[in-house]
Amino acid sequence: MAELYTATATATGGRQGRVRSSDGVLDQPLALPKELGGPGGAATNPEQLFDAGYAGCFENALLRVAREKKAPIGESSVTAHVCIGRGPDGFFRLTAVLEVAAPGRDRAEVEEFVRIAHEEVCPYSRATRGNMDVRIHAR
């Protein structure tokens, strides 16, 4: 693989610690969510970081597909919902639901752009394919 960019972050203290990017732009405390028996509060968690990355990456993939189809999207958003739970085997698993909005655009056109972004462009979609359930809804 020809590497174009390498992101580096270090976590210390597990889910009760911190995560910091090598450039210091990201420097956040971590806390186990209340739903998982932790304190929650003013700290992030790995699931929030994953859904933020997936949402940002997927929206960019969607915008790229639209540009390549000569139909740029002026306004859009992607909301990612990442859930953690135990699978039938008892191991922790992640699932994701992406909600894609492109107000004022034909729904069928947006659905086609979403399909291409998911199947061909977004690295998060490619990395999760076959590893976790990902559902996408275009609005």
C-alpha cells in the first residue's frame, strides 16, 4: 500500500485514561459510558471517536462521488451511531448505522451516491465490511 498519511494516537489508562494524537490536536480524557457501568461525564470513549471518524470519512466519500458524477452536493451531513454489545458468542461487537442527509437532492440519486461511497470509496466502510454490521439510511 502506498501510504499517503499516517495518523498516530496513544491511549493510556484504558477506558478511564486519555487519548492523545501525536500532533496534540486531539487530547481527550476517556471514560467508560454510564451504559457500560462507568461514570460517563465530560469525557469521550472509543465508540464516539470511531463514529466521529466514520461520519467524517463517509461524508467526504459521498461528496467525492457526487463531484466525480458531475453532480456536486452543496449541503449534506452524515450522522454515525456506533453501538457496542455482546454477540451471540458472548464477545463484544460493534454495529453502525449511518444516517445520510442531502437536503433538496433526489433521494434515488443520493442513495446511488451512498452505495458507491460505501462499496468503493470510504476506507472505514471497506475496513468494516464483513467485520461488523453497517446499515446506511439516506434521507
